[in-house]
Amino acid sequence: MKCCYVNKVAVIVTSAMMIIFFTTVSFAAPKGTLTMFHAGSLSVPFAAMEKAFEAQYPDVDLQREASGSQKAARKIADLKKPCDIMASADYKVIDKLLIPEFAEWNIQFATNQLVLCYTDESAHAKQINASNWYEILQKKGVVWGHSDPNLDPCGYRSLMVLQLAEKYYKMPGLYDKLIANRPKENIRPKAVELVSLLQTGNMDYAWEYLSVAVQHRLKYIMLPDEINLGNYKFDDLYVQAVVQVTGKKPGTFMDIKGQSCTYGVTLIKNAPNREAAIAFLIYMLDPNGGLKILKNMGQPPFEPCRVPTEEMKKMLPSELRKLVEVRN
């Protein structure tokens, strides 16, 4: 009897320890350094998310590197820099440069549109409007610019807007005339760098995302949906704009076709801190968490966020599947 009793106690104790062990493993709070590369246009909302996330998980240190989205992807693909999460201003950058070698899936989480930003000190600031902006940008002495199409989606999207404007206003040659009044030195690595040039008076006009204009309290010209890349209903029209950018390997090129602005985020396959990365993505994709911050900062999120196929949804960590829907 004593032996049987001892065995029962041992089984109970062992079972209890196993429950405690697996509970601890499953629900242990993440910790350590979490590295994220992201588009410059996400800097302000991600700074707010970082603060909220680290308050919830004080043992995690979220370290963010902002750059053009293509540059961010190439840090992973070409330079092999350690990274947990990559968020792009154009989800197609993840598809083209990271999947399938460096990432398996791509969640579309927000939208945006292109606007022409300026300040009260910009040349012709009192005259410019949605009907004459392309005339102002052609004037001698007006300094305007955009980000580098090879490094930043906002750069090639800016050129797409100009291509679409030529068609929309039925003015053949408009694109070339505009570009002729934009010297190459007015092309900067990422769109957010142009903000400081506007604010210091070193540039009159710059192409930015609406969210960036709102966050930095810039004046801006909103354009028709037919050319602003902000309305998915016009994707059949946007696709007529095509910009050539550098490809995956040096010396190669690829054509980017116009499409409504859609942001994407992914978890890198060899993420050094996968647990913390998943915890952040759960917060980021929550309508009451990161998506609420995006909405409050002028960048409409998808609610719920999206993946294009059921197969991709099955690739997601189980914790994320409930936060997304399958939608093209």
C-alpha cells in the first residue's frame, strides 16, 4: 500500500510539474532585443507603438531602423543583417525581394495616398491648388523633389503620379516637362528626409504620403483618386503607370506597375527573437492596438488585415491567424 501511495504521489507531483513547466513555456513574457526594419513613412506611428509595446513588455527592447522599403529589404537579402520584422510601404517589395528565401508570408495592414506637400514659405504657396499644381512645378526657380525610386516606394509612386497626371489631364509630354524642372540632387534616399528640407525652406514642394503630411503638420495638395494611388477601385487605371527600378542582383532591373498604396509586414525566417516578434505583431495588428494608432495618425488600416490566399494564412503563426482575413 505504501509503495502504491508513493507512486501515486510521484505521478501527481510529476504531472503538476509538467503542467507548470509547459504553462511557463507557453505563456512566458518575451524578452530581449527585437529588431525591426521599416519604411520611413512608418516612423511616427511605430514610435508610438514601440512606447506602448515596451510598456506592456518591459523586458523587450524594440530597436527600429527606418529607411526606404527596398533598402530595408536589401539589408536582409544582400547584407544578411539580423532582423526579426520587416514592414514595407509597398507590400510587393516583400513579395519580390524577400519571399520565399527570407520570409514565408506577407500581411497587408494599411493604405495611403500620395499628396504634394509644401509650407507657407514655399514659392507660389498662395497660388497653388489642386487644379494648377503641375503648372507651379514647371516654373523656373521652384524647387521640388521626391525620394529615390530604387530605395523607396514613395519615390517610384511619385513618378507614377506624374505619369498618371499626364493621362488624366490629357497633356502629352507633361511628365517630361515636370522632370526637366527637377534636378537629380532633389532626389533623396527616403521620403521623410524631404520633410526637413521643406521645413527649413530648402525645398518648396515634395511628394509624400498623406499620413506623413498629417503627422508633420505640413500643408498639402490632395489629388484626384484617378492619380493619387489611394483608391483600390482605380487599380485598373493605376497599372498603366510603370517605373523601372533596380532588381534583386546588381546590374538587373525590374518594372514596377502602379497599384493602390498597400503596406505589408512579415516575420523574417531566421528571426533572432521570434517570440518577441510574434508578440509585437499581435499588438500591431490589433484594432485596439497598433491599427488604432495608424488610424489616429492619418493612415487608414485594414480591419481586419489581409493575406491573399488561404495557403498563406495557414503559414502564419497560429496567434496571428485570427487577426487576418483572406482577401485579394
